[in-house]
Amino acid sequence: MNVILSITVLGLLIFFHEAGHFLAALLQKIKVSGFSIGFGPALLQKEINGITYSIRSLPLGGFVSFPDEESETLVKPNDPDLLKNRPIYQRAIVISAGVIANLLLAWIVLVGQASLVGIPNQPDPGVIIMGIQPDEPANKSGLVAGDRIMSVNGESLGSGKEGILKLVSIIQKSPGKELLFEKVTQDQTKIISITPSENEGNGRIGAQLQPNLPNEVSKAKNISEIVNSSNSQFYELLSRTVIGYKSLITNFSSTAQQLSGPVKIVEIGAQLSEQGGSGLVLFSALVSINLAVLNSLPFPLLDGGQMVLLILESIRGRPVPERIQLAFMQSGFVLLVGLSVVLIIRDTSQLSLVQQLVNK
């Protein structure tokens, strides 16, 4: 059930991203020819008022298509309602609308939880293991996703963001040194030994961490408390996401293992769902913010890449040559699909069920 919930949430977040582009175009009376969730061959398809809506076989994202991009279209090339014939600022609105939609949705989800359910209480003591990377010290020690780390070498970690920062600091300062972790698994406490590996002078154990969120919430006293709590959560999630992508770009060799594909994202969503409604809300907001930040990157096929082409057009005073645009977009598609396939295979092979089958 938790897996189905996380898949549903992921699909809805992709839908809202594409709906942002779609609505930004329609509200400006720009012609749209298609709205798709996924890539590849269409599984379900229906045309309504000249727009083809479809669900496709590869659930790696989605897209909104325009007559400009189609070789066979009845729309005249000089039609003022084509996207390419609109002013640069209107095209920029369409391109950026998906990112804005995801950021706005994440904030609305957090506000909705604070308003209807309550404001999350302060995190409980300890740090939750959200994911484990194969062949790393954490994996070899027997740590699994869902374990709660309470202390290291008898020193309590505390709770929340401070607990995570303290644990990371201890690990980074201890490459090659044995550390004794106090872990709690389903109310059973055990001391395990982990020796962080060395990575560019810092220690690492190969684990993804998150605060130990409580299921209990407190009723908000007023609107101000709702907004302040939601803004604080939103800012923390956004800043952590930006820092994560920055580290991925500036220090790819040591952070590449942290990349997650659809399979891993669904698994993480299922784990967070086990913590109750607060975990599912965190998953929804976090993935929505991740989609926004990821699509802002200036890479081919992403919204950021499209914005780069638009900025170049504004500087040159004319569009980038079509052959260069085509090569730019095709290279992006190959990279995106190739990376997604690799991540799906890797993450599937790391699932506990698959590991059990392999080890039999």
C-alpha cells in the first residue's frame, strides 16, 4: 500500500509540473498540441479540442508539445499564437511555469498539513537511516533503511537537523577509525561497529539520513503560526535540496552514489509513508522541490536548458540555429534516458526483496 501511495504521489507531482507549462500557455492563448505524462509509446491517448492527452510507457517525466515542434501541422508558420512567434518574456513564463508550479505545490502541501492536520512537533531524538548504498561501511555493518541512530561512541546525537549535522561531522572526522553506533530497530537496541571509509580526506559510511519525525502534531493557534511553520519547513527543504545538487555538480565523484532513480524514489516514499501522514507530506514536498530544482539546471531537455537557449536568443537578437537546438535537445534526451535506465537497474538490484532472491 505504501508503494502504491508513493507512486501515486510521484505521478501527481509530475502532472502538476507539466500542468504548470500547459496552463501558462493556455492562459496566454498560445496553441498547444499535446499533454503527456511519461515518454515513449502512448498507453492511453485521447484528443480533446485539438489537444492530444496521453499517458506513456516510460514514467520518467512528461512533456507539453506545441505545433511549432511538429513537422506535420495545419497551423501556418507565421501564426501569432505559435509559441515561437510570441515575445521572449511570454515564452519564459511558459518555460518557468513548471518549476513555479512544483515550488508552489510544495508550499501548499506544507500549509495544508499545518492547517488541516496540525503543525509537526519537534523531531524525536535520533537520526533515521533513509537509504543505504551497497558495498559501503553502513551496508556491511548491517544497517538498513528505517534504523534509528541514537548515539555514536556513547555521545547522544540529539534530534532534528542538529542531530544529522552532528552525526555527519563525527563520520567525516573519523576515516579509518572504528565508531560504535547505538541503533534502534523496532524498539530493539543494539551496538554495532562501523569504520568509515576514506574519501578525499573525509570519512563516509554510505547512508542517507533524515530527522526522526514524530507522528504527533499540535493544533495551530493562528494563521501566523501556520504560515511561519510552513515557510520554515519549505525553506529548509529547498536549501537542503540546492546544497545537495551543488555538491553533486562540484564533487560528482563522491556524491554520484546519492543519485536516485524512480525505483529508489518510490522506495524512499514507501519508507516515509510508514511514518504516517507527516512522512507522506514530507515526501510530497521534498520530491516536488527536487523536481523544481532539477528542472532549473541548465541541462538539455530540462527547463533550465530551454531557458539558456532563450537567453542566448535575447543576447543574439535572433534564435539559436535549429540544427544546434536539435543537437542540444537530442543529446539531452539520450543522456536522460540512459541515466534513468542505469539508475533503475542499480536501484532495483539494491531492493531488499531482490537482494534476498539473489542470495538464495
